[in-house]
Amino acid sequence: MIVKEVNARKIKTSNNKDTIQVAINKTYVASAPLGTSTGKHEVRPFPREGIDFCVKYINNLKELIGMEFNKFEDLEFVEKYFKVVGGNSVLALQYALLKAMSDNEVFRFLNPNADKMPMPLGNVIGGGAHFKGNAPDFQEFLLMPNAKSFSENAFANEYAHRQIGRMYPKAKKDLEGAYALDFNNIRTLELLKRVLKKSEKELGFDIGIGIDVAATSFFRNGKYNYKNYSYLDSRKKLSRKEQIEFVNKLIADNNITYVEDPLHENDFDGFSKIRAKMVCGDDLICTNLERLEKAVGKVNTIIVKPNQIGSLIKTKGLIDFAKVKKITTVMSHSAGETMDNIIAHLAVGFDVSCIKLGIHGKERTAKIKELVRIEKML
């Protein structure tokens, strides 16, 4: 594929923030999302000069015109612009080049033998940094359906989401389209178990429960500061030991399969004390290979967000390392999403086990629909 034209422009994300969109040869268009509860170890999405500077810089990248990109490794060339335009600009450019090289069939380009679909983690009830009102302290309450196909699993997530909407028709939705209820964490889990019991009976397969605690968002002065009462006792400020006990009690009492970021983003050893089947690091890792190397033996699951590291080359390196270490990978959307569906292709092409997509909202369903299309092709 020879680059004939490069065009960049500023667009809005689903949470109304500015990000960048890049088009290669007019036909191949890509954009990078922006997170809300971002870890401090993530790369800067844009430089201090701002997005307008990045748009102008990319639109004047004369050296790309006439260049040939034919294989995944060729994407490394544009990473030299990282210090100038930031992670999101480089990633949007890499996404667009990857689409151009593959004629938009990215998953086949990455893996001609791809034959597996990821399991969709559905964010059905939200809180934490994703919602400013009175809602659970935990950021996400997730569904983990166990059907035979991606399509059935996606339907199960939507089915449960719709049930909660009918039960609480006046409930608001958070940044990712999950319901934000005026409940504490325990009451939310009790509701979710009731909803899933009904859903499992009607659908005919099990649906597991996951939580994204996003503990860094309420960790201050060495304590976990709850606004919404944890049931260890009447205290709202928990020590590290109490936080571990609290999370492990929730896991045991509610049969929780998946726990993400149960402790703050630098407590590697604390993660190893969590007793869930899947103990996942997001802010702990930030899609950074050096941090994953430090986390080996502490977590068995990681979130993968290319925008956290600003490089598809480094993202693939992280996934490859995780597979060697038998660590489960979860490709993930961000709170501030765009209509770009490329993470659906990355999940299949890189053969990751799970994908966090959300359930509601056009930016989320765009990716779900693309995965349904890919499944039919496979």
C-alpha cells in the first residue's frame, strides 16, 4: 500500500472531548478514544500544544507521501512522531495505515488463520469516576455470558441491560451507557444476581459477574475512601488489609468471577491476595510491558488499551508476552469512544480471550455489530 494522501481533523468522543481522526488515501479512516479514569502511568494522548497543533502537523507530513506500508511491522516508522504529537495521534495514524494495508479487513491481515471470537464483558451498572452523581463506588458491574457464540453472548448482555432499564425506567446512564443507580456496592450486586437468575433461566446458559473496582479513584492518604458504605462495619475509610478482606468477601458472597483493579495502581503485591478466578490489572499495567513484567505472578488477567501506550507495536508485544506467561488478555474500549470499530478487529486478529465493549450507545454497538459480522465470516 502506497500512501498518496494523509488528512487529519479534530472530532468529538462520546464524552464530548476532542480527539483526532486520520484518513489515509481518503478511504481509510481511523480515530483514537480517550479514557476518563486514566492511570498516571499512561502516555500523554496529546502534547501541550494541543490537538489543533497535531492536526496541522500530520496534514503537513510530506515524508509519508509516496511511502509504502505492507506489513504490520512497518507501523513502527510513524512512532518517531510520538514525542511531537502524542500517543493518540500516533495511534490514529497507525490505525488508518493498518486499515489501508488490509483494505479494512484488519483481523485477516493480522491473523489469516483467525478462528476464535472473544467473550464480551458487558458493563451493565456503573458508578465511580464514570458518574458524578450518587452511584456505587465501584466503576463497573460487568456481565460475563457463557454461550457458545459471540452473538448469543452479546444478546445476553443486551437482554440483562434491558431488564434493568424496565425495572428502573428513570435511571440515568453513565458515560459508557451503563445504568447508574442510587445503590451501594452490595445492593447493586444483589440486584444483579436477581436479574441474572431470571436471564439465565430464560436464555439457557450461565452469566458470570465481574466488577471493575477502579480502586485508585477513591484511594487517598493511604485509605480506600468509600462514599457508599462498605459492609465490613460502619467505617467508610478502609486500610489496605481491610480493602483486601472486603473485596474477597464480596467475591465469596456473590460468586464474582472477574475483579479488575481491586487495589490502587501501584500495589502489585496486594493484587496477589485477591481470590477471584480472574484478577485483572488495568491502571496497574496501563498496557505497559515493563509494568506487566513486574505483575507476573500477581495478576492472571490484564486490560489492553492501545491508547494507554500510544503504539500498536508495543500493544502487540505486550499481548505476545502475556500469552507466553499464560495471562488472559482483555481488549477494551474507553469511556470516551468514537465510532471506530478497529478494536473489534484487534481482538480477533490478536486472538485475545475477552473484549470490554459496553452494551448501550452507538459507539459501543458499532463494535459489537462489527464482531457479529466477523463471526459470520469465520
